[in-house]
Amino acid sequence: MKISVDVDGVLFDIMILYCKIFNKRYKTDYNKKHVIQWDFFIDWNIEREDAFAIFREIYETPAHVPLTDQNAPQILEKLNKDNKIDIVSARTKKFRPQLEKELSVHGIEKGRHYDKLILVDDTPKDIKLQLKYDIYIDDNPFLADAIKNVKNSTLLLYEQPWNRMVKTCFNIKKVSNWKEIFEYFTQLKDD
Ligand SMILES: [Mg+2]
């Protein structure tokens, strides 16, 4: 099976680091739980450009963004044995070397844990669907909205405060950690 694994919000808990930088800069006291929509910067009274500047700073310096789940690398490796896993991200293309390095710092290596690292634009927000993977592991609520019309693809929505409004359906299943992702694939094999 062809599987697309997202980076931010699925492998890396980027919003933890993002909030730290934001709070320091704007003297606020936000944490990940306060990020209750994709365009959270609207609630936080900040311009889109200023909000994205912080993302770019994080992409640029392979600062140590924490993993969402310590089990992620080990489970990726197992899944990549029976499937073709690509890491697919909308991080800025010019920061590819930094992303490769950061994945490798977390023990996620090309060949062993994944096949290709693919960087896409961040618009349209459902752009990843054009790549036609069987399964998407992602936290993007817009991808969830669009995948309902794609019969042959399934989304494992990685639960985050900004995608709580998404409802499960025939091709959207919610997962809250990497063990649940592994169990999903084990069950697929048994069926
Ligand atoms: Mg993401």
C-alpha cells in the first residue's frame, strides 16, 4: 500500500515549539490546546505573514521539534517493510536539507523508515490528494473535508486540537497515537 505520512502535527509536535517562540515574542501565554483552528493566528490577532515567519524560522533552523510520539520511528520502520511510505510535507521546499537532518536526528532515515521525502505547496490545502496515496496519515482538517469525495483513499486523522471538529466517516478514522496507527494496519492485514 502507498502511504503518505505528514510531518508537522503527525511526526513532529511543532506547535509546542511554535507556542514557546510566539509567547516569547508577543508576551502571551498560549499552548497547543489554544490552537483550535488551522488558521489560529486569526484568533490570536496576528497577521498571517507574522504567523508564518515563525514557522519559517523553525523550518530554517533544525531546532529540536519534539516528536508527537516516541514510538513513531519504530512503527514507521515496521510499516515501511510491508508498504511504501513517503513522508509528504508542505514545509517550504528550500528547507528540505534541514528537514532531512531533523528527521535523521529523530532516527528517521530514508530507505529504512521511508522511501521518499516529498515537499508540496501549502495551497490548495488538499493538494496532497493529487498524489493519490491509498492512505494518508495527516492532521489537516481540510484534507479531511476533501477526502470524503475520494473513494479509494483513506485518512487516518491524527487528533490535534485544531481538527476536533472533523467527523469520522467511511474513509476517515481518527487516531491519537502511533500505536493506534500500527493497530489499524494490523487489522487491515487480518481482514
Ligand atoms: Mg500537518
